[in-house]
Amino acid sequence: MMDGVLVIDKPSGISSYGVVAAVKRRLGARKAGHGGTLDPMATGVLAVCINEATKISQFLISDTKDYVATALLGVETDTYDIEGKILSRSDRVVSEDEVREGIGRFTGVQLQVPPPFSAVKERGQPLYKFARKGIFIEKPARSIEVFRIEVREIDYPYVTFFVSCSKGTYIRSICAELGQRLGTGGCLAGLRRTRSGAFSEERALKMDDSGNGAWGEAATSRLITLSDALPGLKAMAVGSALERKLKEGYQPQVVDIIENNIPSHAAGDMIKMISSGNGDLLAVGSFLFGTDELGGIEAKTQAIKIARVFCVEQQKPSHN
């Protein structure tokens, strides 16, 4: 058995769930999940969490994502991408300056309505299941942020652009809205995720057709440990006594951490607690008090609220 995150270069034509199922089968994993959905037509970085790493998927989903997308102007579809039913066409042609100005207006915090064909849930079911039956449910707009967006190439009516954005951002919706702003209509023609949080396409493993044994060896060599998969979290080394307590559900008190080499922090900051012996990730939690407050708090007061506890196994996978 093994625990960790494997970065897969997802091919087009398969769902994120399909990739996870294939990885789980090839590695003989007990559990597997992913850290952020990619549509079937999209390619690129998909973080697959294996065994104990499924417990950190909630932290990976919230990471910033980078994409290279291609919009097709002049075509509107019901799914906001080229695989949907065409609703309208337009012969209107706009200038490159208009396209660049339209793209630039997406920068910053904004409200975005999830597309009707999406995995957003309504009464426990994804919206796309309702949409396939002709039932189109409009969910409330959600706050998203586009940190950076820029045109890479214009080969009219195709516009290729780069975008770095927050979780929950639908690039299909950006393409559709761009078309609306330009008066041409538009949809997504191609999408590749180049980065998901700390995971970039350079470290991604392709889902090739080589033998499962060879592929499994490659996967094992690229497996990212749970601790390394969360580079953005501050770390605190934990001795064997506290390690045992954490695995029993213990919530650390001030006395447990006051003499440790804890990083400077504010109340609410996340912390990863790692074994001082082998560096394994033991738990993830949040500080209840800031660094400058700890000295004045009673020793038996809870200091960290544990969100997840991990039981990492150090065995090799079986390649079935």
C-alpha cells in the first residue's frame, strides 16, 4: 500500500473520475480521489490522491489553477463548449484590440454563475444530469477571482489565452461571456490545465498504454508525499509522545507546543504536524491563538484544532 499524490496529465475524452478509477486499478490502491475536476474534453494537470492522501483533497481543491484556453467566437452552445448543441452563429468580426480589451476586463474579483452543464450540485445531483433531461437550473452567482489573464494568440475566430484563477472558476463561462461582450457569441474550443496549486505539468505522468508494471514503477517514483503535497502550510515537528496522542484523536494544548520550534503564526493559520522521526504527515489543523498570545494562556488550554489525522503506510504498491 502507498499514500501520496500522483500528478496525472489527463488526456482528452475521459472524465476526471475515469482517470482516478484507472489509477486506482493500476496501482491496486484502496482509495483514490482527485484535487479538482477537469471536464472530459480538457487535458492537463489532475492531482490524484491515493489512500491516506484522499484526506488532503479538500486542501488541494482550494488551490489556484492555471489554464491555457482557446475560445471560438461566433458560436454559442448550450454547454458553453464546442461539444454542446449549437444555439446560434454570428458572422460578426471584431478587431484584435477589442478582443484583448474584452479579455482584460475579466481580471479581478467577480461573480460568476455556474454553467448549467457542470458538476455543481442541486439536491445532491450534479447540474449536468438535470440539463441532459432539459431541466436547466440556474444557481446563485459565486465569487471567483481571476488573478491574471492575457491573450496568447488570435487566429480569428479562435482566441487562445492564459488564465490564473481561484477555485470554482469556469473557463467555459469566461468564453461564453467574452462572446456576449463582443456581440459575437462564443464558446470554449480547447482547454489545458498547466498548474494546480503546487503541481505543474512538468511533473505530470501520462496515462499511456505501457504495461501496468512499468507504469506503476514510474508512478511510484513520482509519488509526492502528503507533507510535500502541502508546501503552502507551515510545519511543526512532533515528538513520538504527541504523535501517539494525535493518532488517538487528541487536540493539542498549549503545554504540548509552547516549547516546540513552532513557526510564527496568527490565529486561524493552518499548520501541518509532521513526525520528527521520519517526516511523515501526522495531522493538519489550525491555530486557535497567535504566536504572541501563547505565553499568556493557561497551559491546559487547547491550542490547535485538528482537522485531519493521517496514518501513512510505508509499503510499496502492487501493480495489478
